[in-house]
Amino acid sequence: MEDRHPLWGYFIDIIETIVVAAAIFVVVYLFLLQPHQVRGSSMEPNLSDGQYILTDKISYRFDDPRRGDIVIFKAPIDENFDYIKRIIALPGETISIIDGEIIIKNDENPQGFKLEEPYSINGAISPGTQLSNGVEIKMEEDRYFVFGDNRNQSFDSREWGKLPRENIIGKGWLRYWPLSEISIIKRVNFTQQ
């Protein structure tokens, strides 16, 4: 019987390890977590240009996106790009901008409430081509309105309209780069006035 060279066994072990590691990476990347880089200043001061975050891709399989979540999604105007924004209005709600303030109407509050945003660096909210001052927009099922936190530097739903649920990749979970700013990305709890 012919003896195989011992290096051949090591080579096979290395190949098997690489294949298993690649399979685990693919499963994690496709179904659980995906890295994204923040590009631009639209999410400042909460997320800055050049930072890296991990996107949780599994939570929305079991739960609906909620107001205040930072979501990563395929841009409705060009699905080759991923955007990072914050959910402001939910399915079934009506959103408007009146004199620089976001007004939300829903079943719980049909008269509407002013959305208080503790994270935004801008005062008055400027309208856009899709959401003019005083115009109300009703969210259909599986449609969301998203804004960047830095409203003066954000290309968001005010300009291109409602975000379809199927475009959402997942929600921001962890900022991991730079290491000095590593932190969990938490959903904002809004106050209604």
C-alpha cells in the first residue's frame, strides 16, 4: 500500500477549514449580520462619515420596524446603493411638516402630535419636493417615511417619497469602527406633544 506524504493531510485539513469558514461567513452575511460603511454627514451627530456599523438582518423577520429605528435599505431611486436613515412615520400613519415641525397622525392620536426628536442637530425641518409644507402624506401598508438625523444634509423621504418595506435590509445594531467609538445603536424613544 502506498503511503501519502504527511503534508498532503495538512493541505486537506487547511482546505476543509477554509471551506467551512467561508460557508459560515456566507450564512452570517446573507441571513444575520452585514457590515455597512456610513457615507456622508446625513446621520450626524449619531453616525459619522467613515464609521462602520453592523446591520442586524434577522430582527425584522420576526418584528416590524419601529419609529426611531436606524435602518439600512436599498435606495428607492437606485437599488445599487444602500442608505442609512431613521424611521419617522409608520404604515397607516399620516405625516406632514408644518412650520418646520413634524406632525404625525395615527389611530391613537387622530388630531396629530408633534414629533420631538432629541437626536437631530437641526431645529426647524425643511420640507422637500415630496413633502411640502402643510401637505399630508398617508403611509400605506408596508410603507415608511425615513429622514437623516442631520436634516440639512440628508437626501431622504422628503425628496424621494415613501420607503417600501421590501427595500429594508435591516436595522443598525453595532458601530464597530473606529474602535474608540464602538457602541450598540439604540432605537430612540420619542415623546409626543
